[in-house]
Amino acid sequence: MTVKRRQAFGLPVLDQALGGGLLPGTLTVVAGATGVGKTQLGLTWAAQGRRDPAESCRGIVCDLASRGDSQNHAAYAQRLDDWILTEHPNTGPHDPALDPLEYPFEFQRPLGDWFRPFHHAGKRVTRRDLEADAWHEWKVDLARTLRRAAAWHYAWFVRGVRRVVFDGVEPTDRFADSIQFELFEYLYHQVLRREADWLAREVFRERFRSVADQVAHSDHRYRHDEIGCLYLYTTPQVMLDDLVTAPISEGDLFANANTIIFMGRTKLNNGYGRALHVAKHRGSVCDEGIKVYRIVESGLEFL
């Protein structure tokens, strides 16, 4: 029997509950209210990539927030793993000198492990909060962003990255009404889950023939089913019990995820604390117990 490779968090209690860690090539959703430690958990998992012999490098962060860095990624990353997150330099007005499409295989060039496509927008991102003209402007902006985002991910994958964290998506009643979720859906299905050769064709398009030899080079090939994806989702439910008992609708983000981890508040003997629960972990053994933790300088500490 073949032992499946795992992508661990480096947190023994959680990794043991997951049978060793997350399964590469799958989607994991970490869901919970603001302030329960989702971003810190996501960055801990991404940072653990550099300690995995099969990866030897940290993951990348795709931050879809449009109104500032509310998740505090840079400060968390530095505190948790002495990780200096570097923002991708080409998320503002297009600059060919900083475009990964122009130098995907020149590894010495700056690329930035923190991609913030909507950072400069500073506006709402759901259809119900926008007038028709504003929604149309978002759709036009999204079309410009897709190729740049795909190129950035591809450039990191050929460099060896195998972990991607998505954060910053604002809560919405309908995923179909969210520009942020539309970008995530495209990147997950058309970039992360696409074979390397086919993704390169999509990224380079009319330039593909000029870079075909480099795309085919053994140093630049990778298996898309080795790439793990962690999606951090903010919920209206604060209490862990409410998250666990909430129904999962067919076709939504949770139904399509391989693994679901709920994080929320829970009642303890002396008041309230934080706890998590692995609600779903398809294709693996899974400990369904409630794991109580607290947040300390080094991140999550299980009690």
C-alpha cells in the first residue's frame, strides 16, 4: 500500500488529527469568525513548506482583500517564522519590467511571495453592494487581473512552491456575487489544478512557442497534483458548535473541499476559549475530537 505524502502544519496535535497533515492536490477550507487565528494558522502551514524535504521552500499568499491588510499578514509572518513577506511588485499599474510573463524562468528576478491583486482598489466587492456600472468596472478589472495572477502562480510553481494560501475574501450570502470568489474559482480550477504544460499555454498564449523549450525543461516541470491549497473563510458564526451544526449546501465551497477545519469560540470551565474541529478529511484517517488552543507569540498552542 502506497503511503500518501502529507503537507504538515508543524503543529503535532493538529497534524496527528489529520493523519499526518493535509493531502497535496486538494482544497482545504479553514472557516471561522474574525479573530480566531485563521490567518496565523494559514501562514504557519505555508511556512512549514521550507521544512518539508519534498518542498524545501515556503508557500505563497494570495491576498484578495480590497480594503487594506486587515489580516496583518506581514507582521504575523515575521513573528511566526521570521518570514519577511515581499509583495509582488506588479499589482499596481502594469510595468513590463516587473511582469513575470517577461521573465518566468529568470529566478534571480524579484517576484514577491505575497500577491495582492485588489489591494489598491479600496472598494466593495459584492454585487449587492454595488451599482450596475461599478459592478461592470469590477468585471473589466478582473479580466485584466486573471492573466497576471495566473503568471505569478506559474512562476512560483516552476520555482518549487507547492503550498498556496488564499485569504481576504469578504463574507457573502452568494459566492456567485463575489468578485473575489470569482478570481479564486478561476485560479483554483484553471491554474492550481491544471497540468503544467497546459497552464503554460494559457499563460503565454501567443508567446508559447518562443518559450516551449524552457517550459518542457525538466527543471521547470512540476506535478499539479502536488500543490496544496488552503482557503481561509470568514463566517458569521462565532461559536464552534454553531459552525459544526450549520448545514453544508451542495455546490458551495464546503461541499467541494476535501478537508474542512472549523475554528471558533467554545465554552470552557472558566469562561470562553478557542477550539478547532476537523469536520471533513476525505481520503484519510481523521480525529473528530475538539482541540482547544490559545494564541501565543509563536502562533497556535494546543492545550
